[in-house]
Amino acid sequence: MNAELRRVVEELRAAISTQEEWRMTNSLPAGAGPERIGAGLPGQVREFLTAADGVTCGDVTVFGAATVDGMQFYTDPVAGAPITLGREEWFCPGVVSDEPFFINRSTGAVWYFPDTGVEWWMSSAFEKAADDFTAFFLQWVAGPDYVRLSVTGPDDQWADLLRHVGRLRL
């Protein structure tokens, strides 16, 4: 596993434990054993789940090993949607404020539907956030782009925690 990712997860886990508000709204549990993680998951998601078995980081949730397979309905094509997804090409590792983000299975890149005021599946705005899941987590979930991704922006407990550990400067 990426050493920086493991270090950041451990740093954030330690910080969460220091304040009640952070513990109430965020979660970075221990990792899952490899035997609990499905074989069909993209490699970087499998690796992440060994460090943290599902997380809630402010507005972002990464599904845990026990639920991620069952959440792949998000990748099913929706009739009339301007963007066509499918399980062969896309994988959904989690949600941002109840709106899914996706990994392209062939490239590993992470994509999401930015908030445009319509349901995600009705949106024609589908943007690449990062080249891979590790970069997405470090930059968008646990880093400076969190406020761009988050519905609440800089005004939630996760943003406060990121500022506290020096991963977000406003």
C-alpha cells in the first residue's frame, strides 16, 4: 500500500479521537482483512480497505468491504441519462453527499458528478477528479480539494479536522 496514504489515514484517525465533534461526524475504522475484501474491486480500493474498512469523512463516504459490492447498482445504466455508465467499465467506491463517485475500471481514474442543481444521473457534467483512487483520497477527501467536493465547503467538522492537521489551508 502507498506509504503516504497509510500515514495520512493513521494521522487523521488519531486526530478524530481528540475531539468529540469529530468522532460524532467522521469515522476511519481499522482496515479489513484481505479475506473480507471482494476480489472484483479495483486494486487501490482493495488496498485502501486494508487500511480503513469504509470511511465517513465529512460529506464523503467510502463504502466498507461488507457493503461495497451491494452498492454497485449506482453503475447500472439509467434510461434517459445523458451519461451512460455500466458495471463492466465503472466501479462505485462511495458517495459524496449521497451522490456516487466512480472509478473507471480500465484507467483507474476517479470521476464524479459536480453539483449542478439536478440529480446526479440527470447531469451532463461528469468530471475527472484524479488519476487514481489514492490521489483522489489524498487530494479530494483528505486534502485541499475537499472544499470543492463538499456540499458544505469549509464549514463542516471534517474541514476543521483537515485544517487542524495542516492538510487544508483557506
